[in-house]
Amino acid sequence: MGDWWKDATASPASAATSPCPGRRRTSCLRRGAGAARPAAWSLYISGTGLERDHERRSGRHLPAQDVVAAARGGAPTATAALDAYVDRLGRALALVVNLLDPDVIVLGGGLSNVGELYGRLPAAIAPRLFSDVFTTPIRPPAHGDSSGVRGAAWLWPPG
């Protein structure tokens, strides 16, 4: 197993908690309490984010996997929500690739089970890169969608 990349404060790298840039100044800002702080990517590139986006578009709440299933069936609002999710995730990953140039990108969480992401993300990432080529493999987690929990357990000090 390779080493995690760590920054100067020795914290594991995570783009998900970084503030997200939007197309408009308000596109990624929190609503309500704490509204002055920019929202983190994890509010948008997560199952919960997909659910919220679908609900905002349709007025109907669906679990993330049901949004994906509806998009596969051609439902317009589910398709639009999934397309926006891919766009946001592509922007976030392009930032990571531009800064760190990783050897591999491993998706995590429940949406890492959505096979279409692995085919669609390269096209969402490549136009946002400084480089003219994008060959970084995007892979599902080796231990399934609970790999993040396993990784967190490795960070816990022994004893």
C-alpha cells in the first residue's frame, strides 16, 4: 500500500472539504446559517448533493440511487441532476489533477458504484486541465463503497 500524500500540517489530502468555485459567485454558497462561508465540494459531489439537486429541480425527493436509476430510464430532471453532478465532480477532480497530478483517482462513497461515472468523468475533467492530455485512470475503490471508513480506521492511532 502506498503512502497518503500529506500537506504541511500532516493532514491527508482531501479536495472534498475545499470551497467550491462556481460559474456564478452564488452557485456554491451555503443557504441559511453560515451563508457567508463558501460551501464545500462535498455538499455537491456526494449522494446527498445529488439528491438535493434533483429535489430542487423536480420538487420531489429521491434517494441518490433512485435518481441514478431514473436518469438511466431517461427522466429529464434526474438526467439533468446527474449531468450536473458529473460536471461538478469533473471540476473538482480537474482542480486536484492540476495541483497534484495524481497517478490514479479512486472514487469513494455510494456513488462510486455508478459505473457510468468512470466513462463520463474523463470528458468532464480533460477540458479543465492545463495539460493537453489526461491519462490518469479513474477507478472504483478496491474494497467497495465503504473504503473511506477503512481508510479512516487506518488513521486512528493504535492503543
